[in-house]
Amino acid sequence: MTIVDAHHHVWDLSVRDQDWITGPELAPLRRDFGVGDLLPEARAAGVGRTVVVQTVTVPEETPELLALAERHELIAGVVGWTDLTRPDVAAELARLRELPGGRYLKGIRHQVQGEPDPGWLLRPDVRRGLTALEEAGLVYDLVVLPHQLPACVEAAARHPGLTFVLDHLGKPPIASGAREPWESAVRALAALPNTVCKLSGMVTEADHARWTVEDLRPYADTVLDAFGPARLMYGSDWPVCTLAASYGQVLDAARALTGPADHTQIFERTAVRVYGL
């Protein structure tokens, strides 16, 4: 098994500010994080391929990530950003694929978690963009909060030909121990066959200083039961995860939360299949 880390980020603050990094809690992230920083940790953990994911909603970032994938063999796929509401979104997706590294474009993500409208995904202009993704053979990553999951369910039902990938389990409130309404909503999403979930982002939804694997287990068990290992993939969420754990600790926790019989599927095959790595 060659482990695939299906979710990490990179950024260079001299190129572009990461305006979401605010306040003392996020202060450790206010520095550059590049592939050179990730590579030794990934190799030490047995990770052979990764998917790099967008962090800011500006059109310049995706071409940069594609060029980065062209230069670094560790990166096997890119989940970028483009404005799904633009009238020429299909042409823009085609243009991105023609850029250096364009073959690494596997999906698109928007910071839906920051949208004040909980039904943002159901807007006609957004749905037109989702249709363009489907026609282009790309996937759509969902970064949402629990109260936005019902709209995700409806969007996935309306676009059965598009694969929706739920990042970070839909950000359940692990630190508080609460399960509902997150669990019911995530099970409704999993009932749709065109949905997949990333086993990622859990440690930063838990108590950063005192989390344990057992704190994470009820949430991991829920998505494993709901999606099954064939629709579950591992992601580190590096470097955001470093607020609560090291790269290796995140991987060790994911291993402990899943059975050995499911490891090849969760840590390799699902990501390879869904993203076409």
C-alpha cells in the first residue's frame, strides 16, 4: 500500500496573504508552508502521493498549485478554486486544464463554510457551475459546517452524476461531544451514492491540547458506518492539523480509528479512484 494523503495545503505569505489566519489561536500558521516542509514528514510516514487543496478564493492560486504539482512528484492531484457562478465557468475549467500542470486538476472547492446563505449550493448560478464540473469530469469538495449539510444533501441529489467529497467529516463539534444534528445530516448525505467523505480535520475540531483517539472515535465510527471504507479517504489537513497534532500523530490516529482490513481502501484506493490519480 502506498498511502495517499488526500488533503493538505501549502502557502507562501510573500506571494499572498492568507486572510483567514487571524487571532492568537491560528498564529502558529502565520508562516510559509511549502512542499519542502511536508516532504520529509510525508516520507517518514510512508505517504507516497498527495492531493493539494486550495485555501483562498482568488483565481491566481489554482494555476500556481497546478504548476507546483508539475514540479513535485509527491503531488498527484489538485483541488483548486474557480468562481462557479461565472457565466463562462466551463471555458475557465478548460483553460485551467490547458495550463502547465493542468492534467493534475481533479476537483474544485469553494469556502462554502464562509457563505452566510446556508442554501448557497442550491442557488441557480452555483448549480450551473456544478453542472459544468460534472460535464468536465471533475469532482466537488465540500468544506461546510454542520448546519449547511442539508443543502449538501439536496445538491448531491440534484446532481447525481457529480461526485461530492465531504471534507473534514462536515466539521462535527468534537470538542463539545455533541453528535446531533450533525450525525443525522451526514448519514443523509452518505445515503446518496455520489458522495464520499474525507477522514480528515478531526483533531482541530477536538480540544487542541487534550484530544484523544477516543474523543474522535464516535465521529469516525459514524462516517465509517455511513459511507463504508470504499467511500472514505484519508487526509492529513496539514499544516492546519499542526495546531493540535504532528503529521505523524494525525496518521496514527486515523489508523487507530479504522480496522486493518479497511486500510488499503481508506488510505489509498478511494482517493485513487475518486480523484483519478
